[in-house]
Amino acid sequence: MSPRRVVLLTPYTDPVKGGISSYTRELASAYGRRGISCIGFAADGADNSSFVVIPHSRVRFIARSVRGLAKLRPDLINAHSQHWYVLLTGLIGKILCPSAVMVVTLHTPVESNQNRFKDALIRLLLRFSDGVVLVSKAMKDSIRLPPSIRQAVILAAPEELATCRELTPEGSAKRRDIVFAGPLVWSEKVAGVLLLVEAFAAVSGLFPDWRLLILGDGPLKASVEKRVREVRLPGRIVLKGFVDSVFDEIANAAIYAQISLQEGLPLALLDAMSIGTPVIATSVGGIPEVVRHNETGYLVEPRVEEVAAGLRCLMGDARLRFTLAKAAKSFVSSELSWDKVADQYSVFAAKGIS
């Protein structure tokens, strides 16, 4: 039997920027369209139609969320992220609601905590769940959870605002911008941004009217600023921070670049594909599961010379950019949707619902 009542647990929700905010927002909306009652509890952000925010204290988040779970009596408790307090809240809720299924969704590799004690604690907590959802096959292979833990790979989908965009007609003028969008938080992801800066600098002399725009903020922004100063291209590499109109920035750009050393399956990449902006991306994590080289995008290895060669190819060939963008938009519109995601969660959870 499919779940009738779902509770989502997450470390943050809108207006906090990040993949988990977008993912849980879109998933909650999809459950609503399916007629499934869905409410979420978040530790950071602002109250909205889907989420109640419980800020300030991890203990307070656990206590209030557990009270909410006990009152709502959900069929499915879905804890997102690898934050220990989110997982612990879900497990306590499962104890209080014995008929509920507790599913954990991991968006990034557990190892990205870079803390062995926390990693061990998280892996222990995962053993008490009823199942774990991974956002890509590559992530499932890399984490290597024990086979005793039920596991499923569920690919995400573009955000609804991205799917509303029409493909820019061939030959229409776009800004000669290359855009990257994402929080500057994880070291392996920011290492990719630094690589992108160096690669752009390497080809900038051949394309003097192009710019690189970096959208996002975070504790590692200073390292990106330092690298930008070092390549000495004033006005051509712009750090814009977080912007409200990220979809406009991606839609108006000639190329979207998802250059990273570590990924689950970035929603910004799926958004760019849905919007109809051609993508260049590193062949890491779940990216090759949606980007087929020279078909739905341009895949490169995470090395400066390969990223530079890929940029040079796309920047110099408007016809190729349009062909890749058209194929990518067709792929994501036919294969990926949040309604499918919600259905897959329901099927995965149904086995344990009495």
C-alpha cells in the first residue's frame, strides 16, 4: 500500500540555497499533486507551505520534530542528508510510530564529512532505517552500504521553474557567458570551480568577448576570489554570489559548466538541461547517468587541459551548442519528472507499510 501521510526531515529549506532545499520542495509538491498529505520539518530557512522551520538548536529541532511526528503518525518518514540530528529524529519518530517506514535520502557521499567519527555514527544510524535512497548509481557504488540495508537509486528531476522555459531558437543571440551555479561549501566541488577558472583563463585569449559567471556563495568563496585575482582577467570572471534569478542567468548564458571533482546528481545541471542551455560537465558522480557525451552534453575529465579543450570546442561552435541543448531538453522532459520521483519513493516505501 502506498503512503498516505509523509513527513520530510531536512537540515534546511527555502530561502536557504542548495540542492536539498530544491529537492525537498519539489518532492513535497509532487506528493501534493498525488493527493498524499506531506509536511516537512527543517532546521534552517523560513516557514512555507510545505515546511515548518525549527531553528537555533539541534536538540530543539529533534524535540519539536519528534512531537510533530508523534502527532501526525505518518506512513513514511523521509530524512534527507547525512546530518546526524536529522537521521536521529527520523529514527526516534519510527520508534514512536511503529507502522511508519523510515527512508533516508543521501545527496552526497558519506565520506564528504571528512570526520571519521561522524561517518561511523551516520553509517550506524543508517542500519536502523528501513531503506536508503541514493541519487545516482555512482553514489551507490561509492558508498558501499551493507547489503542488509535496502537501497534504491532514484534520479532527481529539473525544478518546475526550469521546465517552464522554452528552448531558445537556433540562431537566436545569447550572451556569450559561461555560467556555473552552486554553493561554495564542499572542498571537492570548489576545487572544480578553481579548475574551471584556470581552464577559462587558458582559452580566454581566443574568445575575448566571452565571460565566466560564478553564481553562489559560501565559506570557500575566498579561495575562488584568490584564484580569480591570480589569473588576471578583470571583468571577465565575475563572482555574482547567490542571485534570485538563477534560471534567467542560466537561460541567457551560452554554456552552463558543471565542473566539479565530487557530485551526487546536481539539480543545477538538470535545470540547465531542461532550460535548453548546453552543458559541459566533468565525468564524476551521477553526471554521466544523464549527460551522454556529444549527445546531451559535453563530458570532460576533471583536468585543466581537458576542460579547456571542451570549452574551446563549445565556445567556437554555435551549431553544436544548439544540438546538444535540444537533445538534453528532450531527454529530461521525457525521462525525468518529480511525479516519477514521488511514485518511486512510494513503491520503495510500500513494502514496509502495513
